[in-house]
Amino acid sequence: MGMVNILDSHLIARRMPGFRSYLLAVSIFVLGWGIAICLLNPLPSGLGTIPLIVAVTAGLLRGSAVIIMLYTMKREEISRIIPIVYVYPILDALMAVPMFGEQLLMLDWIAILAVVGGAVVVSLRINGGGMPLLGRSFYLLMLSSLMLAASDLVTKYTLSYLSYWNVFWITSFCMSGIFLVVSLRPDVWKALACITQRKQAWSLIAFNECLAMTGAIAFFMALNTGPVSLVTTINSTRPAFVLLFAFIFSLVVPSFLKWQGGRKALLIKLGATVMIVGGVAIIYLT
């Protein structure tokens, strides 16, 4: 999924004529995967209405979170975006307190401060006067993170009634539906038909969506067999992989991604990512 985010950023910023064009292209593949998995894995007999509604709600939350994240990739560096979004395991821990009666230790609160601090640091900008400014996308990304946290908690509940294959195709239908509502416009179709290097672009989108499908199924499988706090904690290591891949691409193919170069910028991003991953690791270990 770290590589998926890298390719998302490249396709949106470098290949596609617009954000909606990319959503429309992705929705075709997501809908196709969803239909195929649905035919192979129908809903279990005797399923009640409430679990199905809850599963759809989780899918809508996840789809909305993904749209926000993809939207910011048009304007922001991928190495800034992902660390902010992946503070959501902390939100899972916070929401588990009122929902499940769990309690957080003092060390847990220290970890929360470390993760939130890392998210703030990685999103800082330097203006002309040398003062740090918070990117305007920060609050949208935090909303995306909150939606992901809520979706994971709700998904964990639905897995008591549905298989992870059911959850995957329900989520796929919800995501493709949201994407189509946002992007299905005549001008978007026209722009999508006129993209340059069409064969290369579509091949890269297809490859990326295969990776995304594999990563999503693996995540739902893990969520089905393990505690949500552990699964989301491991999943939150994605920023480290994104930073690693972005750094490699900046050296090998400098024009592949938006990247703020320089040793100082790299050290800041690396330090902020370590804070985030370290914070969620502390919560799991305690």
C-alpha cells in the first residue's frame, strides 16, 4: 500500500489531466474487482439488515477518506500527506475508550502527543519570512484520518457477521459509487479520452489498482483475525515505506514525484515519521 500511495501521487500530479479524471479511471477498476469478488462470494444466508447497513457505512467512510487523501495529492508532497493520515490508530485508541470502556495509561498519552506532534511537524511549511506555517490541507487530512479510524472500528464489528471477502466487495461498491458521483461528468470523460501516453498511463493505473486490491484484502484478512489496535498499528508503518520509496524515486527519477529536496527537509520528514511510528508502537506495546 506504500507503493500504491506513491503511484497515486505520480498519476494524479504527472499523468492525469485532473483529479476527477483519475477518480473516474480508478472507479472502473474498483467496480470491476467488486463485481468479480461479489459473484464468487455472495452474502451469507440469514444475514440481518443491521450488519449490512453497518458494512455499507464503513465502506462509505473509507471511500470518503480516500477521496480526501487523493485530492490533496494534487497539491502536496506524498511524503507529507501519508504521515498525517496515518495517525488514525491513535484515534482508534481514543474512540475505543467510550465505545469499549478501555483505559489509556500515561505512557499511551505520551505516545499520542508524539504521534500528533509528528503529524504537525511533517506538515509544516516555511514561508518567506522563515516562520513555520501549517499547510492548509492539514485539517482535511485529519478529517480523512478520523474517517479511516471510524471505518476500521465499524469494519471490525461487521467481520463478526461477514467474511473479509464480503467486506472487500461491499467496500469496493461503496468506493466506486462515491468516486463516480464525484467524477462522472461529460467533460471528465472527454479529458480522460485525451490523455497523453494513454497506453502507459492505463497500464500504470491497472498495475496500481492490482496492488491496491491485494493490500486491501490483506488488511481485511488481518482485521478479521487480529485485534484492531494491533492491525492498525502495523498498518500505520506505511509512512515509513512511503518516505523510503519517495526518497529512492527522487534519486533515480527526480521528476516522478513532487519532492522537497535537501538534507534538512529529509531529516525533518524522517524525524516526524519516526515520531509517528514510534508513538503507535508504544501504544501497542503498553
